[in-house]
Amino acid sequence: MPSILIVPVGSVASCNLPALCEPLERLLHLPATVRTGAPLDPQFAYDSFRAQYNSTQILEQIITRFSAHDGKVVGVTGHDLFVPVLTYVFGEAQLDGLAAVVSAHRLHESFYGLKPDPKLEHERLIKEVVHEVGHTFGLFHCHNDNCVMRSSTAVEEIDVKGERFCEECERKQRAGFDR
């Protein structure tokens, strides 16, 4: 059975990575652990013109450094991420593969000039990690409004969707265990 390895990428002070393990285990039905030691250094992926980090380059580094033996690997960072064709992304994953990366940067209320809400911000992070890990099991975006695999391009969309897979996505994710 696969597992989830949470890997810190650069600045993660605001992410509380150990607090992700229990919800991920409950929602994904997989054991989850946080990699100890120094975080991966994302500086090579920094774009000074955009003042952001290229998520695809970070994802490639994770894929290179880890193997299927490590289970599903999700890098978590407090840095702002982008892909060249979008202004920003909350995360990116290797479809039906090993790895994903998620940013907490735009999940924080303070990013929008609002009072911090650690509980809400943690719920958003859980949803985004589950969403990106879902992609590693081969799941595409879902049209079910409550499914965690629903595409989110704004935090408001994250807030209204559920933290769980819909029945169809759950079935597909569990089927991905056997591959």
C-alpha cells in the first residue's frame, strides 16, 4: 500500500506540517509522515522578474530526489508558485505519478489584507494537498461541487468545496492503490 511523504520546500514556518498527517491519513486512507531534516531548497526555481517560484521546476526536483519507494511525495511550501501560463497556482502534480507540490502562500488570509484565520488556512492547505495527491493517483478535475477534486482558481472556490472525494473519485483513488 502506498503512503504519503510530506516534504518541506523552503519556507514552511506557517504550514504546521505535522498537523497535516492525521487529516491526510483520514481522507486518503494512507499513512502520512513528514520528512525530517533540512527542507528542499527551491532557490533554483525562483523567477526574480515574477518574484515567484516555478512549481514545475520544483516538482521535477522532487521527482528526481525521491522514488516510488518513498510513496506519494508532496512538497509543501510557503512560497508563491506559478507556471508560465498562469499568474499563480496553489499546487501542481504529476498526473498518475509520484509527486506533487502545494503552496500555502495564497491560502493565508493576510495575503488578501484580512485578519489571519489559522483554522481556515489549515483547512485550505489540507484540501489542496488532498487535491494534488489525488492527481498523483490519476484523478482529473471533477465537476461535483463538493468534491475536493473540483478545480480551484481562487481561495473562495477552495472554501466552498469539500475536503473529501466524491464517490466516483474515491473509487478511482482506491483503484489507484493497486497500480
